[in-house]
Amino acid sequence: MLGYYIVKLFSKFLCIAPACVRRLLASALGNLAVLATPKWRMEMAKANIRECLGLDEAEAEKIAKESMRRFGRMIVEVMRFPLLTPENIGDLVKVEGLEHIESAHAEDRGIVICTGHYGNWELLGGSLALRGFPVISITRKQNNGAMDKFINEYRAMVGQKLAYNRGTNSLLAISKMLRDKNCVGILYDQDTNDDGVKIELFGKSCIIPYGPAALSRTYGSPIVPVFLHNNEDGTCTAKFYPKFHTPKTKDREADFYAATEQLVRILEEEIKADPAMWFWTHDRWKDGRQRFGGEKKKHHKH
């Protein structure tokens, strides 16, 4: 648990450090993230950026590195969660389209809030909870127990409730939250190796979890996509999209596909608008290690 206490001490320091020090640390941590990323992942990220966005090698490399550097800022923002309150959250996180989530909230059927590994998704969930929306975030249990304890403590600190995406109680917790007219936050842009909807993301076939579509169809809850953008002045902007619902016809799979496709098209637009905000070094299409990992390892034996 030593790691837990070291991170807590780092958090205390960042809560009192001046802005210039925080910027320097964010930059240093971001550069460290680039250096620590395995080479095959950076090669995969650059290739995916070229293929998805039609950019040249130089621009793809710039975006891939910036995609990792932004984690420095993200870490600093999370470390300062103890300072966030309902009164000051509006100073840090601006909002576009708040009327969309308010309209969804008025339906009184709970809300399926959908975002991606884009910008600071931890801050996004906290900003919603601090604005008075009862949020349960569906999360993956961290491999490191100390870090799992830390991040869950900080999520709870800003008002989020939590449910792991695996385990006997996860589905029950999610279902109860929606029945109780609360908000369920889901990161829908990664392949969890579970069943999902086979669909094209930037023209490349992949699997998207059907959780958001299924929850909306089962409980009649509206789906509200939202993405958090970084601003140059150190603030962020949460951009909400209009609500929609999963259709409920006799063809359940077609219904899942319709809702998921809508989410995927929104994700594509967000990524195109600000490519460096997305987590490109994740092996999204499940071919990165095969394309850039195995071959590279064989080559470096010589």
C-alpha cells in the first residue's frame, strides 16, 4: 500500500501548488507517458491515425504523442479532486448542451450517459455528479489494488457511485440505478472481449459493447452522449448531444445495431474534431500486437 500513500501525498502537493508548477508537472508527466509507451503501441497508433483520418506520417506521429501527453494534464486534474465542490465545478468545467441532459432527466427513467476514452473522462463523471446528477460510473477494476483503491476513493469524493463492469453484483447495481431514475455512465469505445455489436469504426470492423443500447431498450432510458474537451486556458468543456432511445421492435439485434451505430458516428465526429483527445494507443481493432508487436520483437533479436 506504499504506492497509495505516495499518490495521496502527491495529490496533497498538487492541491496547494501554484499553476506554473502544475503546468510543468503536467508537461513532464505527459512526456514520461510518451517515453513509457511500448514502441509497438506508438507504431500502431500512428498507423491507425493515418488509416482513420487520412493524415500523413508527420501529423499522425504528432497526434499519437499528444494523445499520450494529455495524460499528464489528466493526472494533475484528478489529483486536485479534493478541491472540487458543487460551487466551483463550473469554473473548471464549462457546459454546452446542458438542456439535452435536463430533457433526458425530465423523462424520469434514468439516463444512459455515453462517452469514450476521450479527454478527462474521470473529470467528466465528477462534474456531472457535482452538478447534482446522481451518477454511477461503470468501471474496470484496476490490476493494481492500491491504485484501484485510490481512484475509487477520488471518484466517490466528487459524488460518483461505482460499479465494476464484471462481477455478480454489477448488473444488479446498474439495473437498480436506472430503475431508481439515476444516471449510468458508460465508456463505450473499447472492445471488452464480451458480446457486442459488430460495426465499422472509421471503415474498420470492430466490436462495440451493446450495454448502452440494451439498457436503453430494456428500461426505456434515454441515451445522452457527452464528450469532454480541453481548453487552452486550463478549463474544459463538456459537450452534450441530444438524447435518443434504442428502438424496441421485434428484432432486438437490429435495435441494438441502430442505437450503437448512432453512438459510433458521434464518436467518429468527436475524434475528427480533436484527434489528440482520443486514446489512440489502445489496441482498439485487436490487430495492433499482431501487426506491430510480434514482428518487431522478432526483428530486434538480431
